[in-house]
Amino acid sequence: MTLEQALQTLRRAEAGLRAKGIVHAGIFGSTARGEQHAASDIDVIVDFDPSARITVYDYVGIKDDIAELFEQPVDVIDRQGLKPHLREPVTRDLVYAF
């Protein structure tokens, strides 16, 4: 899947994702860099509305919902949960869908 296809997939789901407390969603990693191959997963990052009350169960459900949008493996991370040493490499590649 190309970057544009991945972004369009997230954009088509934007209303539903926003209803779950996501204010931004984007693609990073090999897909964002155009270096993906057949076995690549799609790396998705999300930003939650700070006022949203997202439980661990909600988060797992949201990750599953996003994974179901794609036909290949997906890794979903919350920007707030990024370890400090990963922030720069992730944000360097990041392309927001919304």
C-alpha cells in the first residue's frame, strides 16, 4: 500500500475515528518514506483529544478498528506514549491524514 492509499484509508474513516476521541491520525515509517515492501506493516500514529476519557479497553478497541481498515498488518501508537528517543525519528517521517 502506498502512502497516498494509506492516507486516503484514514481519511475515509475520519468521522468514526474522531467520534472515538482521535483528533489527528497519520502514517510514519517505511510507508511514509516510500520504502515499504510486500511484508511491511503500516505504522499509524494517533493523537487523542486531551479531554477524551480513553480507557485501556477503549484504546485496544480503537487499535483493532484501525487495523480492520487495512488489508495488511498495522501498528498503531498514541503520540503521547512515544518514548523520548523515538519522537524525532517518528515525527521526521510523519504525514498526517487529518
